[in-house]
Amino acid sequence: MAPLVSVIIPTYNRADLVQQALASVQAQTYRDFEIVVVDDGGTDGTYEVLSADRELRVLRHPDCRGVAAARNTGAAVARGEWLAFLDSDDLWLPDKLARQVLLLEGAPELLICQTDETWVRRGVRVNKPAGHRKVAGQIFLPSLSRCMISPSAVMLHRQLLHDHGAFDETLPAAEDYDLWLRLTWRYAVGLVDEPLVIKRGGHPDQLSAQWGIDRFRIRALVKLLADPDLPAAYTRATRRMLAAKCAIYAQGCHKRGKIEEAAWYRNQSWEAGPNGLGEATAAVR
């Protein structure tokens, strides 16, 4: 029989960290799950080591295609009704899956939920800014300014990716921000208000820590505005956030001497109707 939950772990040249992530999954008190690991073209022997474990389903991209593609590859072969993602540098506490399954069983209207998390940077626990506090319910509006769902904390019904698209593989970063925006204007998000994920940061290969990620959030917002079904109030809020992020990114470009790029973003008008968005989408860099 197929498991209820498929745990999908994308990884790239993180042999030691992914072993720790796997151990945290294998220590779960809830047991009706499978583990799918996708080695995204790594060269450190991760695939060879993990493929010897018969309890895992291990796939490998021949070259590095990015975390979005790795998650999508895992989701495509997953057998579970529910998908839970875990980044290879993060960890789960033992009751993480059990608490989410219990929440979903008690609220059958929910198709997506997450848990709270603890932040650790370079081995030291850090306090999360107040704006990153997890909230439940209709979270689309706060999700416009920042990513309000953590991939390592989420569990979602596989039908959501079928109906609304998976992670956008054209985005090298902010691919999760893009997906959560597509989902949160349609669906309420459940929350297990317990820190059941340890989110470890400070690694040099973390894309989210690099300057310039806002340009990919801008692309996600432009895509969202092209959806004719987006409610009017959400459309107005998205346009305001798009203008704000363009201004912030333009300022950063100017500081780094990217004068032409700064001018392009500063001079965009996002108040045009949907007919102008196709051209804008193609132009956003």
C-alpha cells in the first residue's frame, strides 16, 4: 500500500548534512511515510552512499538543475497523498509528522499546513524577527512581503501541485515564495504552533542569503498579476508590493554600480492593465 506521506529531500553536495536530515526523518514517531531523496547533480558521492539504503528512494539528476527541479522530481514519483519537503540542511523534531497528520485529520478542509520552527545560524540559536512569526488561516497578504511558509515545515496535498503548478524551475531562487503566493490566495493554511523544525542557516551556498533575490520575487509577483482569477483586492495589494520591491531592488542596484539596471526597475509602472504584463514579464531580468 502507498504511504500516506511522502517526504521529499532535495540535496546538492551536502553529504554530511543530508545524512543528519535523514536521521531526523527516520526518528519520526509517525511511521506511515516514504523518503524520496533527489541528488541534484552532486559530485560528492551522496547518490552512491544513499542509494545503498533500501529504505530510501534515491533519484539523481545528471547535472544541477536547481532546488525547484529537484523538489518537482521528487513530487512526481512520490506515492503519498501528502507531500512533506525537507531541505537537506534542516532537521525535524520527532513529532513533526505526527502533529501535522493529527491537525489535518481534525480539519479535513485544510489542504496545506506547516509547523513553527527554530532558527539556528552557524550552530547558534537566533531569535526570529517578529515579522516572521507563523500565522494560520488566510495568509496571502502577509505572504506578499516575505516568504511566510518554510519548505521544511510544510505539508500539502499532492492535488495542489497538480491543480496549480509545481515549483517554477525557471526561478533559481524565491521558487517557494512563488508557489506559496499561488496557493495562499486560494487556500487557508493550517499551523501547528510548535517549533518542530530546526532551520539551519549561515551556509555559504544558501541562495536566500545572497543579494539580489528580490529580482526573483519581482518575477513571481509579475506572474501572479497575470492570473485573471486573482481577486481585485489581492491584485491591488500585489501591485503595491511589486512597486515597493522594484524600488528596493533599484536602490540596491544603484549602490552596486548597476546604474542601467537600477533605472530600468525604478522606471517601471505596474499600474497598466493585464495587457501590459506579458511584455513586463519577458523584460524582468
